[in-house]
Amino acid sequence: MAYTIKINGAAHTVDVDGDTALLWILRDVLGLTGTKFGCGVGQCGACTVLMDGKPLRSCSMPISALATAEIVTIEGVTGREADAVQKAWIAHDVPQCGYCQSGQVISTIALLKEIRKPTDDDIDLAMNGNICRCGTYVRIRAAIHDAARTLAT
Amino acid sequence: MRGSFLWVALCVGAAGALAMLVLYDREISPAFSQEALRPANSFARITDVRTRSIALFVEAGKVLQHPRCVNCHPSTERPRQTDSRRLHLPLVVRGADGHGAPGMRCTTCHHSDNFDSAGIPGNEHWGLAPQSMAWEGRSLGQICEQLKDPARTGNRDLAAILKHVVTDSLVLWAWSPGRGRNPAPGTNAQFGELLRGWAESGAHCPTP
């Protein structure tokens, strides 16, 4: 069946089964491979994208349920929060292997849009669903605080 | 002799592998199993009204205390998962409105319907019951008193509760929980009739 979905500001029509997860539309149909497959069951956060500005595990969302939602992937993030996060991520040299990082960055942008100056507890609650096997959590937390300081200026 | 030893070793190894396979299968895909409910009219033979009322509630309690219901009526800030009622993974909390913390809302993973391909349950109202309606760790008598107290049920009286349990789509979800989850006992209609019979017989509660 054909579905028209809005990804990074552009409409795309794809012909797939209704129970195809958004993750596989992004990666296999549209070639947006910045969004990663980690677990496929909503446990790791590697596939996180923004849906109407809120974080979404794209492995959990069948295309038939997307309707008119606007999806933003790591390839399409823009704005003050994205710039601040990118700067902080580079300054703190956050990634190690990098596999989980698009999900970490997306979740951070969503958190900073909602809470301008998150506490450690805010960060833990918002980010604990994004797993990093390299254990870069300390640098992630420091970079989030750094990005928040940038946004406050 | 050596052949016998090899044969025993092979058998033991095969049995071990089979056990691991069964345990693995049970973990990711438990066998479908549903407890039955006694129909409400089967309690009519109990002549003492108070005893009948309590018996009806105890039967309905098989639903109220089933993991499909209790897991999202936690006494802490954290919901539980599976029939073993382990804490929800990843870590999520009730939040200010019962739908999670900023940046980690229920809708990060749960949508309007079950998504069996990813093993993720869903409903348009997905969220936790308020703290005042926590059932985890409570006795049936305590749950019964909660249900009769509008201060704890969001100002729902018994009539509203009886309507809620047979019309709210998240309550109904307990009987259609998606692949790999055992549904609540009986049917939603049976559950509704049991609670109606309990209310009509005086809404007496078991001893807390």
C-alpha cells in the first residue's frame, strides 16, 4: 500500500506493508542511514527520531500509524538546540564507536527543547533509554549541561 | 564402553540444549494461557447478600490483580512488565500526568495499537493509573475500598466505575494485549457483570 509521509520537511510516498516500522522506511527505502538499528524492540534508543518534536523509537512505529506526523532524523535536525548540541558533542569528544550517537543526539535535542536547563535527574530520566555500549554516559551528561549553558547565553 | 559414554554425553547435551531452547522460548514467547472467570449468575445460589457480594468481588479480583492490570497500577513511580511483574525496561516513570517524564514519554514507544512486530503493546490512552489508584501490593479488600472512594477514583462513583470498566479502551486492552502476552481472565463482559453484581448486592468488601 502507498503511504505519504513527511520526513525532514519533504513528503515521500512509499509503497510498503502497513506494519513496516518507520526505521526500515528511513534506512532501506529512503537511504537515511544515520538512524541506526539496535534492538528492534524499543530497548536501546539507537533508532530515535523526532516525531512532531518529541523523541520516538522508529522501530516501534508502524507506518500505518504515522498519519500526518512530521518526522525529523539526524540528517534533518536544525536550529539552536541542534547547533548547541553539535558544538558540545565536539568539545567533549563524546562519541567512541559512534553507533548510538544519532539516537543520543536526537534525545538530547528533544530534552533541551522541553527543559532548557536540565538537572542530572532530568537527564537520567530522559536519556536512560539510550544505551551506549562504549559507556560514554559521563561525557554525554557533561555535553548536555554544556549545550544548556550555550542555549542560556 | 567408549561408544556408550559418547552416546550418554550426546543425550545429556541434547537435553540441555532443548531445555535452553524451551526456557528461551518461554522468555520471549510464553505459551498462551488464560484463566477463566465464573459467570456472575453462578453466584446466585449464595443466599447471604453480603457473602455473595464479597464472593463476586473476589472473582472480579482475578482481573484486578492480573499482571495486565496491576503492572500499570504501580505503588511506586515505576510500572512493571510481563507476567513476572519485573520493573519496566527501559526505566520509565509516572511523571506529572501519568504519561512519563519529559523526553521519555510513554508515546516514545507506545502508540495507538499493539505493534506485534516489535513486541510493543499500545493503546491511545497508554499510561499509568494515578498514585491514588495504586493496586500493586494491595489486598483485594484495600482495592475494593479504593474503588468505592471517589476521592481516589477521580470522582467516579460506582456507576461511573461500572461504565469505565466496560468502555475504556485501555481497560479493554487487557483482553487484547498483543502477541506474547496472556490476556486478563475471562472476558471483559464477564468482568463487568461480576462488578455489577457486586455493586447491586451492596458493594461489600473482603476484609482488608
